[in-house]
Amino acid sequence: MRAEQVTDPVAYHGEGPVWSARWGGLRWVDMLAGDVLSLRPDGTIGRLHVGTVAAALRPRAGGGAVIAVERGFALEHRDGTITTSAEVWSDPGIRMNEGGCDPDGRFYCGSMAYDKAPGAASVYRLDPDGSVHTVIAGVTVSNGIEWSPDGTRAYYTDTDTERIDVFDYDRDTGLTNRRVFVQFGPDDGRPDGLTVDADGGVWVALHRSGTVRGLTPDGEVCAVVEVPPRKVTACAFGGADLDELYITTSRENLEPGADPLAGALFRADVGVRGMPVREFAG
């Protein structure tokens, strides 16, 4: 399959697409610009600046959004105002990178060092009461995290491991029994953002490969979506019937004129539907 272009190259480092009827469609981030982008019905792009970094976002159950910013979290309220909480850490060499919500309405986001120092990062969980907890330590480039349709498993990528891991999950014990779901080879690209469809299949953006790969619940390849730019970053299901796979791309560190469609948003019909986005309960 081949993805179709939806927008011009509107992001330097596009990431984290999320579809929510609550906020009227698709949002994603221009991460290193600190902007949340939105795709308007007429095809134009809205842009909301939230800080130095806009790493990931999810809708809030009461309206607005929760947003991971450079060293912590912010809340967008229903009136559009932004409240940023205290920094989770003070080290300026580490930033947030990617996240998602668990079935119990808690928001997770993982970090990475700007210089990608091995083991310098962690995954944090923001609870609805505003408390923050470290749930995975010693990671390098924390990336996609998403839960299975029944909520009993969580898929997670630390890009430097070149694999997707899977955890068992329940509310009280959290993420346990970490094991390898799929290991990628050196020619496959680097696993980045991921999403899970309504049948339990896992879709992962393979950075530097120009592809998104669909995997069965057993980890077997069932589909490959070709995307013109090589730096594919993340994917999510959207559209009124959640049957369109939206794909973000990046032009980070590219020379002017190189890979001219990098930074554009793409879309593909992959023959399956996604799940409604899990919302933050805070």
C-alpha cells in the first residue's frame, strides 16, 4: 500500500497524531517547535504554541487536552488556556518524547536525552490527581506506547533496542512481565511511534525506512504502507469511522531541499479500523 499526501510539509519534526471527535478531528505535534497542529475541515492547519517542546497529547475526558512539554506536563482547558505544572526534572539535557493513556485514564510519557545518551531517560505516568510516577527507568529513546483492545497488554518501544516490547497490564500492578513482541533487523528501520487497531494488530512507524508496518497480535507482518519521506515517525487511526491511518513525518537534520515531502502528513486506507482514543481522566 502507498500513503497519500494530506498536507504540505508543515512540520519540522511531526509526531504523535491523535484523532478525537471531542476536539473535532486530528491533532499532532511539531515537536521541536513546541506546537500542537490541528487539521481543520477545510484542509488548513491550526497551530497552538505550548512551550519549547510539544511531545505528545491526548484529549481530556472533561474537554481540552493533556500535553507533554519539554520537562513535564501541561493541561489545555476547555476555554483554550494552558496551565503548565511544575517540572518533573531539572536536567536541560533531557526532554519528553512520546506518550499515551492507559485504560484507566492515566497519561504516560517517556523521555530521551537530546544527545541520546544510553539509559538516561524514563517513562512517567501522570495520574488524574496530578501526581507523577516513574514507571520505567533506564531507557534511551522512549517512543510509542499503546494498549490492546481489551486493555490487558501494553506495547512499548525504546527505539534504541530496535524492538517492540509487550507488558501485561492491570490498574493495580501497572506494567509487568516485560518481554519482546518483535525484534527488527538493521535493514528494517528504527521502530518509532505505534498504534493498535480494533482487532489487536499493531502498526508501527519505522523511522528512516519510509514505511509503516502492520503486525498481527502474534507479531507477524501483515501489511506494509509505503510513505514518500524516509523519516516516518508515528501513526494513528482517524476519520469518522476510524478507518484511515494518519502518518506523520519529520525533516529533522535534513539539508534544505532533501526529501522534499518530509514534514508532511499522510493518510492510508489499510482495511482495518482503529479504536477510539483513550482519554486522560484528569
